[in-house]
Amino acid sequence: MMNYIFAGMIIISLVCAVMTNNTSALSQAVINGAAESISLLITMAGALTLWSGIMEIADKGGVTKALSRILSPVLSLLFKNVDKDSKAFKYISMNVSANLLGLGNAATPFGISAVKELKKHSPESEKASDDMVTFVVMNTASIQIMPTMVGVLRQTYGSSQPFSILPCVWISSACALMVGLGLSKLLSREGKYDG
């Protein structure tokens, strides 16, 4: 579907440029956009590599186990069917920790691993369990204490105060999380399984 959307945008841009006799501006925008995207990619890759490495060191050093213990009372209420000592619970904790630090890209591998582990214990192989749905909703809401990647982007584009958005991020992500979890629990099938 995205291919069609991007193809449509390209075709509309070309048609508009030809109709308004602005093809030189379009070609200049394409060249500038390509250069800026490479620069942004390098900046993001650096920040992502740094924080992914820090998360890996934290995992090896036992920090994620400590975070898991800190988060376990709250996560246990949300994931009643998942054993606290399971790999799924560990990956869920690591994903939540990375999201709290605003490292959505670093959280993705942990999220994928958590869903794979939850899938192993799902009673229906073709349908997502309630715990899987709750996890995806929680991961998508992505409550953040420190939106690191957004701060990096804002600084890259010249913001003098890249983290001035913190109160807005806290409020919007907390509201999204509450609404998402509320609806997830309200619409839950209560499909129990041994985690």
C-alpha cells in the first residue's frame, strides 16, 4: 500500500511541477532532500548505535534485571498470564525500559523478541493473545521519560532547547497509554494461558 502512496505522491509532484513550469525547483528539491536524508541517517544511526550499545551493556551488567524487578509490580498487573521469570517478561521489561528512555528504535528488537515469546504460549496460533495485544498497545503508546531520539532530531535541525517538549511528551504519551490500555482491557477476550 505504501508503494502506491509514494508513487502517487511522486506522480502528483511531477504533474504539478510541469503544469506550473517549476521542474527546476523540483529537481533541486530532490537533490537537497537526498543530501539531507543521508545526513539525518548518519546522525540517527550514531545516536541509535550509542544507545543500543548502552542497552546491551545494561543487559550484560544486570541493569535490565534490576529494572525488571522495579517494573515487575506494574507489569505483573498488566500481564497476569506471563511468568515473572520468563524470557517474555524480561523482553517486555527491556522494551519498556528502552521506550521510557525514548529509544523506540532500540526497543524494537526487544519488542519483537517479547512477541515471539508470548506467541509460544498463545493458545491460538493464528490469533494474538490478550497479552500480545496489551503489549503492542503499550509499546505503541510508548510512554517516555526522556525522548532521546526526538531530542537528537530537534538538535539536528537547530533547536536551542531540544528537550523543551518534555511536559508535552509526558502528558500525551501518558494519555495515549491510559486510553490504549483501558480499551485493551475493556475489549479483552480474557484468553488465559500458562505463561
